[in-house]
Amino acid sequence: MQMAAGGAMYTRVAVAQLAYYPAIIVDRRSPIEDPLFDPRTAADSLLPARADVPDAIKPRLEALRRRIRETYDAQLFARIRAVLSACLEYGARIVVFPEYSIPWEILGGVADAAGDMVVVAGTHSVDRAARRSGIYERLGAGLPALGQSVCPVLHRGRLLGLHAKRATAAVERSTMRPGETWAPVEMPDGIPGPMGVLACLDFLLRDGAHDVAPIAERVGECRFLAVPSATPHTTLPELSGAVWEEARRYGRPTLYCDGAEGGGTSIYVDEAQAHELRRFPDRAGYLEPGDEGVIVADVDLRYERASAHLARSTRPAAPPPGRRSSAARRRRIRSGTSSSRSSAACGEAPWRSRTRSAPRRCATTWRVSIPVWSTTRISSACAGRSGTRRSGSRSSITRCPRCRPPSSPASAA
């Protein structure tokens, strides 16, 4: 949805932060199949200390791994579907999920649930089972190479792009096969584009180091970037600094999302300092480590800062002129564990960029707890209205009418 207000055109975008087991292959094993997976050790919690499994037990062990994976996939898909449903309700056009957050087994369900939204479905490792499944052909893409970590971009049940990650982290070097090409993703009608999808280190090394020259050559074509990441909180400052520089110095909005362990999920536009993102609702908001949730923002992807031209002239691989930065109105939905406190606030809060002001609009913060195996617990305080409405095993929130997202561009004018 694009909304006209004061001559600006806004595109509603969303970034999600989740707690999850990574959909990656590490030392020939999948963390999804190990309920006590610890990336700091090579131990498999389903195997004895000596790792000697009698032949008679092996079929039962494999069956156990399949049941664990199927149960996890079903649980995760329920959460992903809830996130997509909320984003659809808010009228989001683009949704980005963290790196390694969505396994290939639920990719078809995610594509069906995405509807008209463009969904950057994290990344996942391509194993033999994935190649045999036919999921890539069903979604209209070619078959990725065995061992690649690919990032699917979904729209209306099809793949707009399937990018293979190029730069490898330490945990990926033993099993990941780097991609060989990279190109911006063209957006459907109504969304300014193209979009650049750069997973974690691909983004950090985008200026040509470590054999990612194809990215450096074409990143200047992108109007905005989506950066799914799986960065621990200890190394987040380096990556978040690069994200802030991309948006602030080069005039390219960046949709950054990480897992709950790392935190730092936000939408970077043109903040004077990165820490300003925490000043919600004046800024987009920022999900801390341990949070699970979604940030939804209205971003003017067509707006261009005059200073962007000067900044581009200093970049090693200078992008062509005419790309625009953005001013944004912000709306955030935050979600935590079931023990977290819930709060919301409703009021008139303008988004003010350094060069212009967006029209005043109602901005709302929700902190929503969505445990998978129990009833959703929601509390809110918005214009004197609050409460949780239960219906069987489902819950919904009572919202202030002023906080309801517009259902059409006309209603937002």
C-alpha cells in the first residue's frame, strides 16, 4: 500500500525479529533436529557421549529426528503465519525475516500466506532433501546448488528472486557453497524499486572485499536494501554502524532484521545518530536482544535528499544519481515472551527528518506476547480502551479506531 500525504508517497514496510533454530547445515547436521543444539559445541544431544549408535537403533533415531523437525516446522509456521497476518492487517507491502529463520519445508506455506506482500524469507541451507522436494520449481525458480545458503523473495505465491549468499562466516565455511552471481530484485507495480537483498556479511563486505565484487558493482542500482542477519549481540555494533552509514550517508533506506538473540532489528532511514531509533514514536523504534516482534513503518522511498548526491560521490563503487532516501512515519508492533510486560500508547507523534516533516498521524506501540502452545496474551492501553478478547484458543486486541491501519490509499489521505 502506498499512501499519499502532503505530496509524499509512503510504502508500508515491516521487519520481524524472532527466536528460532537456524535453518542451516553445520558439520553435516541440522540444528532444527537437535532440541538442545548449542552452536558453541559440536555435541549432538540425541547421541551418547561416544556417538556410537547400534545399527538397530539408527532407524528409530532418524524417525525421532524427523518428528522433531516436523513439530518444530509446524510450530514455527504458526508463528510466521501470525506475523504475516498482522502485517497484512496493517497493510504492509514488504516484510523481511532474519537470516536462517525460515526452513525450506515451510517455504510453500509462507508463500501462500504472504498474499500480495513481498516477503524476504530469511535464508536457508540447501540440502539434498530440499533439492528433491520440488519446492523451488513449484515457486517458479531454478534449482539452487547443493550447499548454498539462499534467500527467497516471495510475492503472490512465486519467487521474485532466489539469492545465494556469497560471503561465508566462520560457522559456514565447512559446508556452505558461495553463490556466484548477485542482482537487484525488481519490485511489483506500486513499490519503488529495485530492492537489494544482502544477507549479513554480504552487506558488511558489499564494497568489493572478499570476492563480492558483483555486489559492489550493482548495489548502487538499488533504491533500498533488505538485510536479513543472524548476528550475535557482541558483533552487532559493527554491523549496525554499517547499516546506519548506508542509510544516512548514501541515502538508501535499509530494512535490517536479526534474531532475538542478537537484537537490533529496525528500519534505518536518515537518523543523525543510530541510537535515535530507540526514540519511538519520533523514530522507527528498535528491538532489543531478547525481544520478538515486528516493526512496521511508512517510508517514503521516493523522497531524495540533496546531500545524497555528495555522499555518493565519495563511495568506492559510486551508484548512479537519482536514488532517493526517505522520510517516514513510524508504527511499531513489538512482541516478547509470555512473561514480558505489555503496554501501548496512542497519540499524535510526527516523524521529522532533517530536511522535512511528515504529516502528523496516530502512532501506536504494541507489545504482544504470542506463545505457540497457549492462548495469546495481549494487553493494551490506547485512548482509554484496553483488553484481551478470547475466542477458543485465539485472542485479538481491542484497538482504538484512530490506531487502525488505513485499508486503502484513499482512507489515508
